[in-house]
Amino acid sequence: MSQYKYAEIADTVYFWFAANDTTGTAGDGATPLYDVRLAGAASDAAPTASGTPTLLSHANYSAGLHEIAIDTTGYAAGEYAVFCTLTISAVNPAGFCGSFKLRTAGTAALNVNTTHVAGTAQTAGDIPAKITTAQNDLDILTGTDGVTLATAQAKYAPNKIVPDAAGTAAGLHAITDGLVTTVDTVVDAIKLKTDTLGGAGAITWTYTLTNATTSAPIPGANIWATTDLAGANIAASGVTDDLGVVTFYLDAGTWYIWRSRSGYNFSNPDIEVVS
């Protein structure tokens, strides 16, 4: 059974059920009834509502198809279950049609408390207030509230690079030199990372991975090269292409090649000499 449906108080909520006789053949039955129960009410509490389902009579419908229409005017907010029964083949089978959850008209769809990222619960007026604040900020930024654009720019503009108090070029040089140093540091870090991927050696060296049984290339395999037999010092790594080939940049010497791909078992490492 699917999760309850949502509705507002005073909405009409619809449910449906079908009836079969004891042979499994669709049948209209007699005296169909439904009951609506407020979830969590006492077990001996009277149904919130009871009524007679409507038998669907169009020629396209088979026998035994019923529709329940529940007018929720006057209901309290909460979750409700809908049960049905009728008489057919001299028995009275019962069924659960589904459930619905009512909220006060005009409230949010799920009627839940919104929460800041920091975890502070908000009241119903918090969000409209924040929208108003955002609109005010936008008015200042665009000057539509009468504030000059110069004032708005002074409030919202990013920091600017300016010379020192004396207005000399030395002040600008100090700032730009610091920027260059920062950029160089970032570039060096990126280079170190990318060198590790393909290697930083002087020799362009390719490795081809094939199926030992069929000799077919194995694409999409992870390959990495280490300087030690234990595989701790990774100098280069990559993924084989459609031809099972990966390219590394290695220095001359003995290298330990490690291979991994889902569905394959490799005897690692493969010892190769690069020259």
C-alpha cells in the first residue's frame, strides 16, 4: 500500500476498491459501506465518517468497481484510514482502501518546521521576513529605494587593489608580488598532482593490457606504477583506453606495474624494465 495522500481540510478525498466473488469473478455485491478512522484514536472510538460507496456503472467498467468520496469539511488535521466492506457470495470481506493526511487549508504542503543549517528552528514568520530582507538588499543594490548607485557600490563592491598611502608603485608591486607568489604555489601544487597521474619521468612508455586467454585488449582498467615491490611508492597511474593501452612518463629502470579491473584477477605486480 502506498503512502498516505495529502489534502487540506474541506477537500474531497477519493478512494476506490473492487470486489470479486468467491470464485474470483468480479461482482457488484450488495450493501457496500466505508468507514473513516482517525489514526491513533481509541480502538473503540466511532468512525469519523461512514457512508455508501458509488458503484461505477459505465459500460467500460467491469462489475464490482466502487468509488468513495470523502468530504473532509469539519475534520481535524491529522492522518485518516479508509476501510470498506460489502456483501458478496454470502460473505462480508473487509478491505483497506488507503489513508490520507489532512493539513489546515493554506499551510505548507508538508506542514513541517523549516530549520536553519545551524539547526535553529524557525517560526512561520521567519521565511517571509527573510524574503523581505533580501528584497530590501536588492533595492539598495539597484538604487530603487532612493539610495544612489555609488552608495550601493560602496556597500557591496569587492575589495580593490590600491597603492600604498604615498601612492607609489611600490605599494602595488607588494600586492601583485604576493599574488604572483600565491599563483605560483597553486600551479606547483597542480603540477605535482598531475605529474603523479601520468608520471614525471623523461621516457614516454606505453603499457598494453590484454586478456590472457583471448588476447583481446582490456579497456577501463586501473594501472599504476611503483618503484618498490611492496607497491607503496606510486609514481604514475592511469586508465587503459579502448585498445587496452595506458601511457606513462617514467625514468629508466625497473618498475612494478599493478593492474585492477572488475571481473578480472591479475597476478600483481608485473615487473617491467623501462629503457
